[in-house]
Amino acid sequence: MSGNATFDLTDAAIVSVAHVDAPEVVPSSRFDEILAETYERVGAQPGLLETLAGIRERRWWPEGHLYTDAAAAAGAKAIEAAGIRVDEIGLLIDTSVCRDRLEPSSSVTVHNALDLPSSCLSFDLSNACLGFVNALQLAGNMIDSGQINYALIVDGEGSRVVQERTLERLAGAEATLADLFAEFATLTLGSGGAAAVIGRHSENPGSHKIVGGIARADTAYHNLCVGDLDQMRTDTSALLDAGLQVSKLAWGDAADRDWLDLDRYILHQISQVHTTMLCEALGIDLGKVPLTFPFLGNVGPASIPITLSLEADSLHAGERVLLMGIGSGINASAIELIW
């Protein structure tokens, strides 16, 4: 056994999962049009977002729409779907990468918007694209320990601002081929909101049991993807290689969990290349991996719960589902559910 944490939960479950879509559909062809002169000047090939990454389009929020608005909207849907009162929620975790400000936490705005009780602990949990998965583990442990009855995990992401600024830079006369490669991953991002209510499996008929999971890290790769809301620079090839290495390490340590033939694999949605290579490396059947990146792009930590929300109606009671993600840093995590 190597690396960080393996864990098992006793009575924690996903009671509901929900998502909200950003309204403006932005095709990759629009980005190609904006960058046409740069492509020609530096000798780059247009169309790579669709042909290589497999991303036809992504969504944007309207100008001025707050990330906390998206998180709160998804949270309200999840609470309604769970059929619980807001005063039953003892924990709120906002796992968003995108932030409207540095302080106070995004969670307090969502807490206020949803009129959660004073007794509801709230905080942000940030871990690149794995925040939502990490929050499932944390909330599940608090439920198993008896500290809370229900937790609400929310996430709101938006790519409009960073993509508009990136396109402006890359369309400039000084942009180089190296700049295009370094900022290519930024153009794969998307927007959306997601939320889940976590409670006790024994007290919520029809809930989806959180069995347990595994996490592994190799932080020697922490400089391969570095970004803020203005710019993200990524060594895409090195990041992919490092992510696959850490994922294989985690997968090997989880061999006794029998994850090779589950009913569904809900992966963090990055691109066609990442999905294909990860499944090949781990021996996962691509036919059991639903894809949302072609029309949503990479929605960061909201990606896994959005995909799970979209798949929920096609899942059947008793099916085994694995939530899997790789986050820049590098971290890799997986959590098993029994639907």
C-alpha cells in the first residue's frame, strides 16, 4: 500500500444530486474564428478543440452572473429533490474553483441564499477538480460519526471570464505557438453548477450508498497546471502523463475492491484524449463511461456531479458506480457508490 488515504463509510449516502446549465452555448468554432489570424501566423492547425479534445461546445453564464448564484441554484434543486427541510442540514461545503472574491468564503453567500440555519456549519473546500469528491468523503465521515444528519455540497463554475481574457491575449500580435499550447487547456473549460445532499442510507429510502474510496498524490507535479481567473498555463502532455501515473498507482492499491467491471464509471470530464488513455491504462470499458465534455467542456469539480446527475435516471438500484477524477497537483481519487 502506498500514498495517501483509503477509506470506507458505514451509513452515508447520496440522497439527491442535481445540476444547473449555463444558458449560452459557445461552439469551439467561435474560438477558431477569433484565433484564425494567430493560427495562420504561427502555423497552428485550427479545429483542435473539436478534433483532438473532442469538445464541440461549452456553456457560458451571462455577464455578471456570480459563481455563487450557480452554486445556490443547484443547491436549491438538490434540497427539493431530497425532500428535506433546510433546517435539517448541518453542513454546507462549497467546492468551487471559481470564486467571486477572496473573502469571505463562497459558502456563506450560498448559506444565506438558501436560508440555511445558524446551526449549519459552512466552509469552502478547494482542491482543483477533485473538491466535490473530497467533500463527499468529508461529509460522509461526519454523517457516520453522528455529527450531522444531512450535508449539502455545492459547486458553481464559469469559464466566460478566463476564456475571454485568454482569447484576447492569444489573438494579439505577440502571441506565439508556445503561448497557444500553454493556454490550450483554458479553452476546454466550461460552466455549470451542481449539488448533492448527503444523508444516512438507513434513514433515506432510495438513497445511494457511499461505499468508500481511495486517494493518491504526487505533488512533485504541482507546477504543471497553474491558473487564476485571468490566466491558466498548462503543460498538457506532462500533466496527462503524470495524471495517468498517479491514477495507475491508486488503481493498483485498490485492486482488492474489484473495480474492473462496475456498471458505470463517472469520470471527471477533461477531453477525448484524457478519457481514452485513462480507460486504456486502467482497463475500463469505454462503453460504461458517459461523456459530457463534448457539449459542456471541462466544468472542473462540477464535472463529476453534473455527469452523475445526467445519468441518474438511467441507473438502477443496486448498480455499482465509480466516481473518478484527477486534479492538478497531482491528485487522483475514486469513490464507489451502490445505486
